[in-house]
Amino acid sequence: MARPDKSAAVAELTDQFRSSNAAVLTEYRGLTVAQLKTLRRSLGDNAHYAVVKNTLTKIAANEAGITELDDLFTGPTAVAFVTGDPVESAKGLRDFAKENPALIIKGGVLDGKALSADEIKKLADLESREVLLAKLAGGLKASMAKAAATFQAPLTQFARTAEALRSKKDEQGGAGAPAPAAEDAAAE
């Protein structure tokens, strides 16, 4: 029979797996409490970093429908539950691991898809969501400006041609100008 405190821990971890966009498993062996505190701060407000018990976390992940991580629950394990931009958190973990080689990224899950440690590092190399959206908006704006210029080109060409024809007529004596005799008759 399961103890109530363990059941509550499994339920809490299951909720965290279900409510997060991503979860990254790390090994923290050799890190001090001060270093873990620094790591938690570097992840920002959109991630919760928790040291977990492997057996309970494995049960919670399975209850949340995540079975791809079962092999990663060995040794001292901590999980970064990401509720915001996963790229930001991946960058925070990667940068912290560069400064503190004791932190080892084991793998993780992103929107239900398992990620290896290398894939998490590639995710960290991506630009943030805001930068990617800005680039997309800029590309769409450029496409719209190009389309507007394309649609406006025939009208501009027609106006230039009409102006050239009018100038040519004026140079040739102006067939459209009133005749001098008609002007003299009107003056009398």
C-alpha cells in the first residue's frame, strides 16, 4: 500500500509534467546548494527546477503519458519543468553546464516528443520565440510590400507612357491646341 506522502508527491509531479511545455532531466552530482540556487535563478520565471526521486518521477511521468524518459531515471536526477519558452530554459541550462561541467543534461521531452541531450543543445542554439516571430513578421511585411509594388507597376507604367505621349504631342505642335484662326475670331 502506497504511503500518502509518496502518493501526493507522485500526483504533484504528474501535474507538473502535464502542465509544462517541456521537461529537461539533468544530473546534478557534484553541484553545491549555492550552484543549484544560481541555476534556478538562471532559468527564470518560466521554469521550475526540482531535485526528484527517480522512482516517484518515473511513475509520475508514466501517469502523464510520457514513457520515453524511463531510461534516464538513473543516478541523482533533477527536472526542469518549463512552462514558458523552452528555448530560453534550454539556453539557461546549456550556459550553466558550460560554466559548471558537473551539470549533465540527460534528455527531456518537448510537447510530448522525447529529446536527446544533443537535441536539447540544438534547441538552445535557436533564437527565442520573440525573435523568430519578428523575423516572420518582417518577411511577411516584405512580401506584402513586394506584392503592392508589383500591382502598382502597371499603373505607374501607364502614367509614364501617357505623360510621354502628351509631351511628344506638345513638341510636335500640339494637335489638341486650339487653332490660331479660331482664337482670332473669338477676339473680334
